[in-house]
Amino acid sequence: MRAISLCLTLGTLPPDNHLVMPVPVVSIFEGSYEAHIRLAADKLRDGGVVVLPTETVYGAAAALNRPEALRRLRHVTEPPATSQPPHAFIPHIARPMDAAQFLGVLSEFGQRCIRKLWPGPVALIFDVPAERRRDVAASLNLNESDLYTGETITLRCPDHPVASDVIAQAGSAVAAVKASANLSADGRELARNLDSKVDLILDAGPPRYSKPSTIVRVKKDSYEIVRVGIYDQRIIERLLRTTILFVCSGNTCRSPMAEAITRHMLAEKLHVPEDDLEKKGLQIVSAGAMALPGSRAASAAIDVVREMGGDLSKHRSRMLSVELIHQADMIFTMSQNHARAVTAMVPSAAEKVATLNPQGDIEDPIGGDVSLYQQVAGELRALIEQRLQEKVLL
């Protein structure tokens, strides 16, 4: 249950303004969050138009399965009559997985874009096969042109709890249009201008960014930025990296050795220097569940890794964090206890965490002689090679 309370203010502006607002405004501060989310979802299901907050701007929304509401939605920010053909709506979904209802079979890269960029201030454009476009439009009783622009569709998955909760409870994706040219407007400001064009406004204060979303065209194995918004090219590139995270206890022996071995393996496979791996979209990192940040790798670990072609001389330990876990696409731990430490911090990471050795824990060589480190390093190399082949990275 989210700790957000809202109060429903009907038909009134602040005391210094005696005009009457014909549109109900739900404002943050008092009342039942769940009741207000339910009210907005009911309005959408009944064919109403509701203004929802997102992390970028406020948007007027209507359920995609209510054609009469979509007709009203077109006139929220557009004149009732225009000589230009109407633009396709941008469906807004509650969860990344909900994109599947609009798309055909996605490439691995397309799936990565969804996984890495959503929820977030990014609209993604996908190519959709003709048969799938026809089937989706027919299932919603819409024209193809209401959803698709030529062969493509643009989708958004907002990173805002109110929008996500309302869309999820409404039981249908919504079409949304920008509710105002003023990107920083909050719900009360919008009420002064939207008049009877909408049925309800959920006011969550000023948007987090008050800037447009970034628009990214997703291709089979690459992407193109159509519009720079909150995220620029540099941020998109960083977010789309495939990140492998190795976890041990102190991040001075096993996990940094695994990190260095993996970097060396992948650099050899791709025929690039290790420093260029990130340019290829690969990031290899390690952390410790009980690490003392800033510690050097064990001297024996440095020596053994050097013999294998890797480099740990610049390694400094880091503590396992929620941010690292979220960033990672694959998390390999040295023991079951480390795996439990990861999922205790981020339960949803369970799908991407595994012990590097499926058969048991990898011995901690701390305090041992060089031969023990060599034994552990050899075990790590064999297991990493197996894991990367499973992930089609080798």
C-alpha cells in the first residue's frame, strides 16, 4: 500500500479565486489513495476522460477499448475540426510486459529495450507485422490508423505510481495526449483550462521532470533517437548496456577475479581492448555483500589473474547496492548466501540471479596460498565460460 494520501476537491479553486471549476480535481494531501485510484479507473472503464500525472507531463487519458472516449480525447488539446488526418494515439501501459498485446515477436534487442528503459520517460517505437496490426485493431474495435503509424506503433510505460495504478486497475491500456502546452502545469492549473473536456483530474503536484519524454525507434539490433527529451544519447547508451554482476562477500577475491576473467574472455571474443567493452554495450562489474568499499584486491588474486591475461591492479571493492542489482541483467553469486543477500535487497531480482556454480558454493580463497587462488581461478574460468555460452555471449 503506497503511503500517499489524496483529498477530493470538487468544484472549487483556492480562496483567492472565486471561479467554479466544472471538473473534479483529486489533490494530494488527504483521503484514501486507493479510493481515488479506483474512482479514476472506474471513470476510464465507463468511457470517461481522466487527466493523469506522469513523470514527464500531465496527460489526458481514455481507455483504448472505449471508442467514444477516444473521440473526446482528440479534442482535449486539438480543435474539434481540422483538415489534417488524426495522429495515431500513443498507448500508455501499466507494466512493461503489457506491451506484448500490441506487438509481434520481438528481437532480443527489442526485449532488452523494454526491460532496460521501462518504466521510464521513454516512448518506444516498434515495427509490427501487418497481420498483428489488423488483429489488434479489430480486437479494440479501432481503425489501424488509430494505433499504428504505417508499420509502427509508439508505446509509453510511465514511471509514476498514480498513472501505473490507475491504468492497471482500469484493466486496459489507455491512449493519452498531452493535457497542456505548459509542461510544468499541475492538476489545479489544468482545471482552469480543460473545462468540461475531461471528467476528472488526478493532481499529484508538478511533474518530476516537466520535460517531454525521449522517443526511441527500436530496430532489430540497434536503435535511433527520434526525439531527445529527458534522456539523451549518452544516457540511453548507458541504460541499454548488458550488465553482468558478480557477487561475493568482501569483493576482494572471488567476485573481482570473476569480473577480470570475464572481461578478458569477452574482449578476446570481440577482438577489442577490454576498455572498449562498454562501447560494445557490455559492462562487467562485481560487488560484495559485506564489502568494505575502497579495498584493493588480494595480492594473490592480482597475481593469478595477471597470469590468465587479466588485470586487477586498479580494482577497488564496492558494496552491493539496490542500484547495482537493478542495473544488472545477469547476477552470478559465489554462494547461496550471496544469492539470498541479493534477493533480500531486491526480491524482483530473483529471475536474474543464480549461483555461478549450480552444484554448490565456490570456496573463498582468502588467507590461502597462491595454489588455492589458482585452483579457484581455474574453477571460475570454466564456470564463467559455461554461463556465457548459455547466455550466447561466448
